[in-house]
Amino acid sequence: MIWYDYYYLILVVPALIISGIAQWKVKSTYSKMSQMQNRRGLSGAEAAQRVLAYYGINNVAIQQTHGRLSDHYDPRSNVIRLSPEVYSGRSIASVGIACHEAGHAAQHAQNYVPIKVRNLILPVANIGSSFGFIIAILGYFLGFGMLIDIGIILFASVTVFQLVTLPIEFNASRRALNVITETGMLEEIESERAKQVLSAAAMTYVAALLVSVMSLLRLILRTRNRRN
């Protein structure tokens, strides 16, 4: 049967399982570290402000937003948005996550090159995530090799986008941990625990890249017989 997709079973499903494990790990680690209050009594918002001050950034606001683990930096409005638990929380997890988001603000302030590359890829990746697979499969059924190639290229842009995202996330965490250590925001054992939170979060991006790579490989293998 043409729709018996064993490539999905042998390539994508294992990657999805790994992604699920990574998501479970970050939630589990966050829940554990969110119960441990830091001895300095710093809130996430205060910790993020210290990172901004360390880098001499004075045009970025810190605001509370809705949701759980919804923390992010918005470069369009120069705002670090922190979930309630992180914004006002005084746990090790709150400090680590808030400093990570401030690390993203520092990247933008210093014109970190991978961010520029990711921004260039983003428009194509948005199209690729929505239509790349559809175009390739349509080309497959129509026997139109060029359409297949266009779909694969668009779909591949998503993988490239996620690949470029990895150094951005790792660098933001490295900046956060460096400032935490150099300014003494957390004690040594607390810094190690904050690192555990950020490392677990980083693995979700690695897992997402793995899913994307396996999905791309599946698409290439599914359509290879019609590309000529």
C-alpha cells in the first residue's frame, strides 16, 4: 500500500519518543529545582535585571506574562517576558531561566551572528513548516520532480532553522551561568543545579532537531522514486 509509511515508524517515531523523554526531563527538573529557594533570596525578575546590568543593557524591560514555562525574550519590543513562577519566584529554577532569557537580550544587544542567520532563514522556514511536506507529496502524486524538490527544500529550511537555533540556546545559557557565577547570584551548588535546569531545556532543542532531521529523511525516502 502506498500509504503504508514504514519510514515514519522506523525514523520519526523513535525521534518523537526521544523528544517526549526530553520534554518530560525538563518538566521534571524544573519542578524539582522550583522547590529549592536560592539563599540570596533573588527573584527571577531581579536576576534578569542583574544580567542586563552586567552587559550594560538599559533599554530592555522585564514583564510578567501568563502561562507556565512561557518565558521568552521579545526582540521586537525589547521585553523579557517571564511566567509568574519565574518572575516573582525565588527558586534556583527561576533564577536560571530568567538569566537565560536575559542572555538572549544580551545576544541581540551584541549583534550575535547566529541570530542574524536565523532571522534570515525564518520567513522561508515558516513557509516550509506549513507547506513543504504538502508540496513534496503533491509533486509525488503528480509525478512532477521539480515540485518534489521545491517541497523538500522548503521542508529542509525548517531543519536548518532548528540547527541554527542550537548554538543560540546554548550560548544564552552559557552567558547566564557565567554572570551567575561572576556576580555571585547563586552559591556554587545552586549554580550547578541551575545548570541542570538549563541543560535539560537545551536537550529539548536537540530533540526537536532530531525529529526534524528524521522527518526530512523520511520525506526524501518517500519521494525518491518519483523525483526523476
